[in-house]
Amino acid sequence: MLTEAEVHRSFNTIFKNEGRTPEAFDKAEQLLEQLRAESPLRHRLSVELEELRKLPKKKK
């Protein structure tokens, strides 16, 4: 079981290094599952994850 600090750091690292790929979203969801259901961090990161999903894709 990871600490909240480790989950937060890993969550940010995933999107910094991998961008908004389907694999990155899967990894982020797996991290959130490491947190207690009542965790404020889990709620905040879940909202952030949904916002990231709604962002338009970058044009190349």
C-alpha cells in the first residue's frame, strides 16, 4: 500500500512523462485504487483525472 504522498507524486509523474495516453489513464486509476475510498486526495485526483480526460487532444 502506497502513502498518499507517493500516490500524489506518482500520479503527477505519469502525466508528465507519458502525456494523456490510455495507458497513463489506466495507471492513474490503479494508483487511485491504492487510496482509501474516503480519502480527500482520492476524491481530488479523481476529479482531476476526469478533467484531464475532457481536455482536447493536442494537435501535432
